[in-house]
Amino acid sequence: MVILKSREEMKKIVIAGMLTIAVSLFAEVNMNKTEVVDSIGLAGFKKSLSVIDKAAAGRWYLLRADRRKFNKVRGDEFEIDDAITSAYSKFTTKVKEESFVGKASVLRLGAEFSKYDFKKKQFPISAMSKDSYISFNGSKLVGGGGMQLSFNNVNDTHSFLPMVKDDAKKFMKARKDSVGNIDRRVTAKYSYIIKSIESPAESINSCNERYRGCHVIDNVKVIGHITKLEILDKDGKVLHTYSDYK
């Protein structure tokens, strides 16, 4: 369970993808699957294919995506040359085929509500800030935490759980244990559309003839556009919905 800190502490913080709650089964894109993260990483090279070195990309894809083939042909310079050419073809085909932009996904993120604001009649929620992002792990191609998801339309005015005083008092009482401890955890459920993906070309071009620098992709940037935010109770009940995202 993710327990986010105060809004100030949330600035420029990295929230590990492994701490996120599983995305909705109804989402088109499930980023909790490492193979999906790998595919997203490949899709991020679409805009930079023209500046990616063909030989480096072939070596990188052969080593990272088909290590068994690499080990089999690495001792024969003719076989490995053919394998690199074939791997580059597979790499470009995969990059062009992968389509995620425009698809919907859902992120359920552990959050926490702080002390009730009696004047504004609301609980502040430690939801996403404009400077925060979530990291996700890939498998063979994208490194651990190598993909970062952020949103382009985070609205700070939506970081609150509005509730009239009487309801808030009952809400708090229901969350208090026998010794007075209060469970302040809630879930922020973000429904969003993927707007853009960008993977760094240098992560491919650095793969040299000695197969050094052929690392997994890091720093894959995924930008999402929030369409709805729901604040959920611990039993999954919707406490409040912000559906006015634009």
C-alpha cells in the first residue's frame, strides 16, 4: 500500500511502480505487466528511428530480446552479422507496430488524508502533484523503474475530499481503532489516456561492437491525460469523484 506524504513532500518525488495497486481489469493498457512496459518502451522510439544507428539497434535487440540466439551465433562473425541484420528488422517492425498512444489506462494509487479543514469542509489528500511521477518495471528491455508515468493536467484543486462536518465526524469514527489510532489511508483512482511516449535514442546507440553499453532502456517518459479521479474508501466505495478534468 502506498502512503503518500504531504503535498510539499510530494514535489519531485518518485513513487515506485511496485507500490501501486493493480490497475483496473477494464483498462486497455496494464502497466503492471512487465512485458507491457517493454512494449511501451519500444513504442517510444517511433519518433527517433531515423537517428538510431542500425547496427547498434540490431546488436541491442539481439542481445536483449533474443539472448539465446546471440549466445548461439556470437562465435561466428558471419552468422552474427546476419543475426544483427535480422534483429534490426524485427526491432523496427516492433517499434512501428506497437500502439499505445490514445489508449486508456487506470492507476490506483495509495494515498492518505490529513486533518480536516473545518473552514473549507474538506480533508486534504496526498494525491499526485504536478511534479510527481510513478515508475514501472520492465523485463528484458526496460529496466527496473525505467519507465516514468506523469500527467499533463494534474489539478491541485482536486487534492481534497469534500465532506460536511457531521459526515466527516462519522467517517473518522469509523476509521478509529480501540486505542484511538486512525486509519487515514484511501485510494486515488486515476482514469487517463496515454498522450505520448518517448524513449531515449542514446540508450540504443550506445551498444557498441563489443556489446558494451547494451543496457536496458531507462528514462522512458510516458505522459498521461487524466479524465477522471475517484477517491475510494478502503472497501472500494467511491467517496468522491472529480470528473471535470480537461
